[in-house]
Amino acid sequence: MFTGIIETLGTIQDIQKENNNIHVTVSSSITGELKIDQSVAHNGICLTVVNISHDTYTVTAIKETIDKTNLGDWKVGDSVNIERAMKLGDRLDGHIVQGHVDQTGICKNIENAGGSIYFTFEYDSSKNNITIEKGSITINGVSLTVVNSKKNEFSVAIIPYTLEHTNFKNFEIGTKINLEFDVIGKYVARLQELKN
């Protein structure tokens, strides 16, 4: 479990394909604190640390993960949002995030609102994921509040601190992002499906 509060940014140092898997090596300021077999969220994707070497560590993604996320588009030099799993007893500053990306979305618009920046994202609503006004959404691992919720798009307002300390600062129109919809909303949507 994660909170959607990003600890640091990591930089992708190497990407290796092995059969259907991808091994991603990342450098980060928290590498020295990691352990083999630890779960770490990268742009909201929960991945297991399989190797640590000096200031870098490696995680492995399987086909299911690659198919549902933007991981297959990552390149050496890209910046990724990093969060370690939450500790029991800590404050839950964001919301309950599982690290299981539901689908990707595309950045449609970026608007400077004098103190905050509004990002609008579009997603495929046929996958039965929903947003609600003032509900929670996770974008590239960042816990945010939905504004302007529509059937296949929504917006979020980013404060300058979040912009500076996450890879939102690299977003442009057309950027593909990872979306994890609120777990409570997913259960409600599933119950509605079963009723019909």
C-alpha cells in the first residue's frame, strides 16, 4: 500500500528486455535505504527491487504490467516519481493507493491559473473506470483531487511544490500517464455491474 505522496524522483539508468519482462535500473537518493524484495512505486507502478548496486537499483516488470501502464515507453534518462510502501501507523497524507495501475491516460490540456496549474487528462471510459468531483485519483503515483469530472476526462489542480517535486514538470500535451482510480469507486462500479 502507498499514499500517493512522492518521496523523490529517480532517473532511469538502464532498460533491459528479457523475454516478455523488462528490467529497469534506477538511480535515486533513497537507493541506500532500499532492500532486495522491497516494493517501490515508480510512476504509480508497484515494482519489486531485485538488485542493488552502489547508487542504483533494479526492478522487473512483467507483461501484464507493461500492457497496462506507460512503462513500455520509458527511456534512459527519464524521470520517475518514487514512493516506498507506507509504514503501519504513519499518517495517510494522500489516499489509499495500491500501486496497481488501472489504465493509461493522455494529457489533453495544461492551463496556468495564477498560483496553480490545471492539467486535463483523457482516458478510455469503456474500461468502466470512473472519477467523481472532489474524489481521489492517482496520476503517475501522485495522489490528487479530481475537478471537472466527465465521462472520459477530468482535471486536477497542481500547486507549485507538487509541480517541482514530481515529473508533472515534464508533462506536455500528449504525454501518456498512469492512472489508478480510487479503490472505493472501483468496488462501487463493480457492484453496479453485478446488479445489472
